[in-house]
Amino acid sequence: MLRITGLSKSYGGARAREVLRHIALDLARGEYVAIMGESGVGKSTLLNLIAGLDVPDRGSITLDGIELTALDDAARTMVRRERIGFVFQAFHLLPHLTVAQNVALPLSLNGVPSTQMNERVGAMLSAVGLNSAAGVYPRELSGGELQRVAIARALVHRPLLLLADEPTGNLDPDAATQVLALLREQVKRESGAGILVTHSAAAAATTDHVFTLTSEGLRPQIR
């Protein structure tokens, strides 16, 4: 369902530093994997490339038969909107929208009818333990609550591919356990695929396979 071949990315112009080199990865439907590695090795860069937020120097990314690396920015945006859910480290919630409106945004952009939208938003907020916060604004929430809103927004449109960048970094242990179970359940229920970037061995243990990203590439861990 997701195929990455020969992916490389450099930054820095004339004195460019190669962040990713010859990355290859194949994920089948229902497969959920973790990517671990030292800070600065390129884990977030890899997720940004897969999501079409950035473009590689070389290589290809194909999602459900669509070669993202062959699309222009507008076309990549449409694929991302319809098929990808992304949990960012920095939340990226819109401060002028309520919690419910933030979560509903992917559904609104995809033209989901209001009745169905309200049902799915309510169910997702309940799943992350924030059904009582639907009408409040992001500035009124703690860091852990903001993270749960971001996770609800990433899951509400039932994406084919889920990308999660340190999704439990701001959560207490109980909330982290709940969210990790929800992420795995979403991937399995929707028969999509998921990639979890994490420094936590406990979080990585909730996935099917674990890979380590180094300057030499992406390598599977032996469990």
C-alpha cells in the first residue's frame, strides 16, 4: 500500500548535508510500524516527505497506487487531505477555532455532511477523553489535552495512512497508553497503514515492526 524506494534528501544549498540516504520501505494494508533513531537523524523529515509536505531530491513514494513524488503541490495536498492523517509534534491547531471545529476540519475540507461530521467528531473526542471540551478553545487546554485534540483531528477522517510524530510526548502514562491503543486500533480497523516515530521503546512495542533510522538508512530491529 505504501512503497518508498531510493529516497534521499539534503538541506543546505552549496554546502548541503544529506539528511536521508536511499531510504526504502514497503507497508501492506493493516501494517503498523515504528521508526526510532537519534535526534536529528531525519525521522521527522521522512514523515514530511511521505506526507507530501516536502519533496525528496531522489527516489519515489507511492501510496495506494498514486506516486506522490510525481504530483504537483496542489495534487499532493488533495491526497494528503483525503488519505493521510498526520499527528505533528507541534499540534498545529487553529487558535480561533474551538476544539470540535479543529477536529472537524478534515471532514469539512472533504465535504462530509454536517450530521455525519458532528457524529464522527463527537465519537472521536470521546475516544480521546475530551468530549466535555468540544466548545473550548486551544488556549484553554494543557499540553497533553492539545496533543489529544491533534490526534483526534488526525484520525477523524479515517485516513488510509496514519503518520504520528512523537504523539505521546506531552501525555501522562495513562493518557499515552490510551492514545497508543487508539492509534493501533485505527490502523487495524481501517485496514490502512501507520508509521509511528518515537523515542519510547514502550510506544514502539505497540507496533508490528520496529525500524531504526541512521545515517546509513532504515534498518529493521530484531525482536
